[in-house]
Amino acid sequence: MASQTPVPHHRQIWLQQADPEIRIHYIDCLPTSGKTKGTILLIHGFPETSYQFRHVTVPLAEAGYRVIVPDYRGAGYSSHPPDGYTKDVLAQDLYKLVTEHVGVKEPIHVVGHDIGGMIAHAYVVQFPSHVASVIWGECPLPGTKFYEDTKHTAPLWHFDFQAQSDIAVALVSGKEKLYLKHFYDRLSQNPAAFSNEDLDFYASQYSMPGALRSGFHVYRMFDTDAVHNQEWLKTNGKVEVRSMILSGEHVFMTAGALEMASEMYSNVEPGIVEGSGHWLAEENPEDFVRKVLGFVEKH
């Protein structure tokens, strides 16, 4: 009998029904055979949503893992409240989603890309006993020397622009596809990974009421995030949870990624997604899955 393919199920939960309403949309994909090997939480970046993991969710589930893929607060089909965009709060949302609403109590494997990498760091720092391993990357982590050295440089011009959220929203509104396509074109090594339909979908997600404002507020909070990360480091020391800093082969941040991660982690190793630019799970999903499973299953 042929084995069944895991089916991703789209769900929504209420973190808060009072004003401001906070709903979290997520995808839950279970393996079809036997006991799960564990749970993998995939956290997307900007300007993306849970859709960025469309090519890797089923393969990870086929490998025996329950895969949970949320739209974090302010992104995708989740609600867009006016505040709560520091990475500690975004991580707390996802912890509540996983532990209270999905009901996963055992330690999970946290995988974060771009903004999701910053959230993954905030997750493991706040809830280390609930993390079996953490994979993150493709982001200058606020509070590190790499972040301070690069945050005002030309490749990261959008950090300053998007932090001016009101004027940035006014200038980008109505031109979402043009604006987002700039990042996919500039930061990809394999631009064919993004079809016109993909770009239309992302543009539609960030054209929803409040979506651009929410996305830009995530950047506006970076300096506060930097303070939090430094305070956690001073209070708790380096993160001891087993970690990987995962980068694209052809990205300017790759050379300094391990040094940056080592400022915050005592047990970290580098990983490279071959032939990829910034968009790891879309440009080379096969190698992304290979690298994630290779690390998660290493004993």
C-alpha cells in the first residue's frame, strides 16, 4: 500500500478577543505514519508569510515531524494590532500558540528565517526548556556587533526606511508588488523560484489593512530588541541550547554569520544552503530540508 502524503491544515486561534483582537493563523502538518519524531516550528521573515515554507512543510512532515507554520502577529492571515512587535512579544505569541492551543509540551525544534530568526532567538532565550534545538539566520541580530556595524549600510537601507513607519506606509501603499519585488530580485540567487503568482500572493498579503504598518513596526522595534538581547545576555549568559546559524551560499552576511551567532550562543555551528541567496526555503527547498533534518537529527 502506498504511503499517504501529509496534508497541511490551515487553522486559526484567538490569543486575545478583546480590543485589539489578536488572531494567529497557522498551518499544522502531521506525519501520516507512526509516532512523530518531534515538532518543528517554522517562523517566516519579511516581506513573507507562512507561504514561504510551502515547498518544505510536507517534506519535513514526511520525515516524521509535526510541522507548525504560523503567520506571526501582523503578518499574513493573522490579525494586525497596533502594537506588540518587539521580538519578545512575537515569540511569546508563538509559545502560547504551540504550548496552549496546539498542546505541544515537549521541547520543539525552532527554525527562523530573517525576522523569524530574530523571533527564534527571542523564543529560545525566554523558553530554553521548551527548545530542543534552534536554527536561525539571514538576519543581523539586534544587539550584536554585526548588527551595529551594518544596520545603516546600503545593503540594509530598508531598516531605516521602514522604521519611519508612517511615511514608509504612505509611500509604499498601492505599490506593494513593485516594492516587494525589489527584494526578491536583489536578494535572490535563483529568481526563477518566484513566479508572478507568488509575487501577487505576497503583494496581496501586504496590501491588507494594517499589514504594511505592522510589517514596518517590526523594524521600528529593532533598537528595543537590541536592548532586550543585550540584557538577556548579561543576565543569563550565552544560550546553551544546540543551535545552527543557517545562511544562503551567496549572501553578504554569510561570512560574518558564525561570528555574530557566537556572541549569543555557546553551542553553535554554521550551515549553508547551497546555491541560494537570501530566500533559503524557496530558492533551494531540497537543500534547506536536508540541512534542517541533518542538524535536528544529529545526536
